[in-house]
Amino acid sequence: MEEVALELIKTKYANPEHINQNGDTALSWACYYGMKEVALKLIKTGHAKPEQVDNCGITALILACEKKMTEVALELIKIGHAKPEQVNTYGYTALIWACKNEMIEVALELIKTGQSFQ
């Protein structure tokens, strides 16, 4: 499905800004399913809504850290509005997942934002 998603992103029909009834976006699904290239392409569209929080308090950044997607997490941190402070309903933040998954570079960048803890 990654090939299909990448081709769809090239068209005007991709609709990366769409949010479903659960608060999910194409970016959050790409992270959930570990589709790194799709997530990166969606971020580059500028319409992927990385700040979106789903019904469980989960953001694309939290998912990227949970799924060990270092490059995606770093790109989300770099763009500046991925909500590193977000705590999901299970009490996890992107920083917790980054530490749990030994994503040292991501954890350090999250700390540098000054927003990754309350």
C-alpha cells in the first residue's frame, strides 16, 4: 500500500488535511503503519496536520516515536508544530516513547524544544 499512497500524494486527490471521525489523519495512519516514506511526503505537502490529536490523545509525533520512526519524528520536531507536549490517554508522550525505544537523537531534540514535558 505504500506505493499506492505515494502515487496518490502526487495527485490533487490525496487530501492530506482530512480528519476522520476518530481524529485520525493520513499522516497519523502512515506513522501507525510504519510507512516512513509516505509520512515524510505527507509532511512535505504542508497540509498533513501534524498538530492533530486523535480521540485517544495521540499525535503523529507520538506514533512516530512509538513505531521507532526516527527520521519522521525528527522531521516532525523540525517543523515546529507537532505538539511535543501532548500526553495521550495512556499517559505517554513522544519523549517517553523515544526513551523507551532508545531513540537518543529524537529524545535529545524533544528535550531541546522545551515543550516535551509538563
